Amino acid sequence: MGHRARSERSITSQGRNATVAENGHTEAMLSPRCEPPTPDRSDEPLAAVARLADRTAVEGPWRSGSFAALASGGVLRGFVPAEYGGTALPEPVITATLIGIAEGCLTTALAVTQWAAAVRLIGGGSLDVQAELLPPLARGDTLTTVGISQLTTSRRHLAAAALVATKPRGDGAWQLDGHCPWVTGADSSDTIVTGAVTDDGTQTFFVVRTDAAGLTIDPPLEMLALTGSRTSAVRFAGVRPAHVVVSPAAGGVRTGGLSTTALALGAARASAAVMARESVTRPHLTAIAADFAAEIAGLSAALMAAAHHGIEPADRDRLRADANGLVVRAAQAALTASKGAGFVVGHPVERLVRESLFFLVWSCPQAVSDAVLCDLAAR
Ligand SMILES: Cc1cc2nc3c(=O)[nH]c(=O)nc-3n(C[C@H](O)[C@H](O)[C@H](O)COP(=O)(O)OP(=O)(O)OC[C@H]3O[C@@H](n4cnc5c(N)ncnc54)[C@H](O)[C@@H]3O)c2cc1C
């Protein structure tokens, strides 16, 4: 294949008191104390991602070289099991890496997250499927993405399933009909991992080649932010998937996981960095910048603790909701500090403000949306 609202409840307060556990890893992606890395200081692939961010926002990470930098720098391999050419980094390292990528370039971080979700689902496939698909993905020779929101957080109020899987021909082969409303990087990927509802109402997951007959990728959506993610709707008319990857019983779908919170904290760090820079010559901003830095540190500590030790679903949702509130407030504080200059298109802060709003809609389970709405309504 070719390339192509603040809350003083639960986790917030826990997070401020939490300590980050040692994990003993010495990978370049992680500082010895397991703190999220700073792209321009410690890590060349992440530094490259940050340098390419302006190009990536326009061209997308697949064309700007950002994704390639992560592949050649070995970052992608961290998400893949060792037996299939990966380095199988532990969850805390992955989480810290995602924070670092998101601080440098949220478009790239979104693309990596969707790539990683697809890789995780492929990991639920047969050994043959894993052996065929995972090594080239680990090397960055092929690219994949995920289109599963029709089973999780999109179109759930509608009576009919958005994407259905049937076996109409009597030969035992699956056929997909319908659509995925959201697929990041669809037109830049070789395959899409998607999920459909079968005749008996169960969910089944498939790998589909993007050049399969009957598959149409709509033009990428023009969005409030992250248009460079080349997110499209994908339509299926009698598409034959290349592989079935995971049975519903294995539970492949997860929303509102730690990676979404990692991206929110990375984006908040980018805004906090602006505050810190502005405060160098404007001492009255120092205390505000320090407050944001402390809040980010607290939630990051809670996130890293969750990555090390696990977290209850309700606490995970609260953590995500707290990170959502933080990223939006941090961006608006950076804008306030940057004044009118930050309001002009092209200033880094206007992009940070637009991008912060992404977290209000992306991969938000109902519990997270409800918590964010309560925070916004100051309930
Ligand atoms: C930039 C971006 C990239 C994304 N990339 C991916 C990706 O790569 N893969 C992926 O799987 N997903 C992706 N998503 C999808 C995302 O995770 C969410 O699923 C999506 O944002 C949910 O929004 P929706 O409009 O589809 O929700 P919907 O629930 O479909 O809501 C659409 C509209 O329906 C109405 N509505 C909603 N709920 C109800 C109700 N209960 N009763 C009546 N009316 C209702 C409202 O008017 C609403 O505006 C992406 C999203 C964004 C913004």
C-alpha cells in the first residue's frame, strides 16, 4: 500500500495533592520523574512536531512531515506490541508523550490519537491480521485512522444505525453500508478501522482499505479549528472490508479515555507558556501564570497517577471534565494577556483559543458533556 469550569470536586482536588509515581523508564520521551516532556527542550521528534505546527495546521501532519518525524523518531512504535515491530511503551509514557505532542501541535496530536485508536483495535484482531498490519504501521510505512463515533458519541439519538454490516451474498463475506460521520485523516490514510451494527444488533469492527470499491471520502470539513486534521465523513455503499478485527465481547471501543485528557492538558500547557512569556516583562501577570501552572501540574499528576494505577470511570470522566474547563480558561487567559494582538488571525493565541473549543465536542461521553455543561452553568 502506498502512503498517502472549574470545580473543586473530586479529581481536581485529589490531583493537586497527588504525587507522580516513579516508573523507572528511561526512554527519551520521558524525563526521569515521569513529567510530561517539553518539546523544544528534550525530545527531537516532539520538537520537530512543534516546529512544523504552522504548516501542519494548513497541510495536515501527513503532508507537513510531522507524522513522518514521529515515525522516524520511533514515537509511533511505542504504541505497537514488541512482537509486531513496536516498543510497547507503558501507558504513563504514552500519556506523557501525548501531552508533549499536543503542547507542540494539537492537529498532530489528534491525528496520532486516532491512529493509535485504530492500532489498538487492530490489536484485537487475529494473529495473522496483526502480523500483516502492525509492522508497517509501526514503521510509518502505512497509515491508518479510526471512524467509530457512530457507535459511541455521534448520531446515537437516531433510530437507524449510521453504518450497518450484513452478509448478503451467501458467501460469508461482510458488506458495509451507511456512513461514518467523522474520520480524521481519511484521505491521508491507507486504511480506516470502523465499527458497524450487524443484523442481530451487535457491534463488529473492521479494517477497510480507503481505496475499496464503494467507499467515498467526502471533502475534509472546514471547521472552527483543526481543519488541518483533514476530518471527513466517509460513505460506504456495499464496501467489502479487508479484515474483521475485534469481536464486540472483547470491548474495543473506549471514549473519554486518558488520551483525550492528555491532549487537553497539552493544549493548556501551550496557553500557560504564553502566560509565562508575557509575565516576564509584566510582573502583575506572574501570580496568574503561576496559578495556571499549578492547576495544570495538579491535573497532570492526577492523569499520570491514573495512567500508572488505573482510575474509576466516574473519576476519569471528572478528570476529563476538569481538563476541559482548564484548557478553555487557560486559552482565554492567554488571549486576555495578549490583548488585541492575540485577537488577530495568525497570532498563536487566536489559534489556541479556537482549538481549546475542540475539547467541548470531541469524544465526550454523555457524563463528560453533562459535567462540562454544569460547570459552564456554574451549577
Ligand atoms: C475535529 C474532530 C475530529 C474528529 N475525529 C474523529 C475520528 O477520527 N474518528 C471518530 O470516530 N470520531 C471523530 N470525531 C467525532 C467526535 O468524537 C464526536 O463523536 C462528535 O464530535 C460528536 O458530535 P456529533 O455532532 O456527531 O454528535 P451528534 O450526537 O450526532 O449530534 C448532532 C446533532 O444532533 C442533535 N442531537 C444530539 N443529541 C440529540 C438527542 N439526544 N436528541 C435530539 N437531538 C440530538 C443536536 O442538534 C446535535 O447538534 C471527531 C470530531 C471532531 C470535532
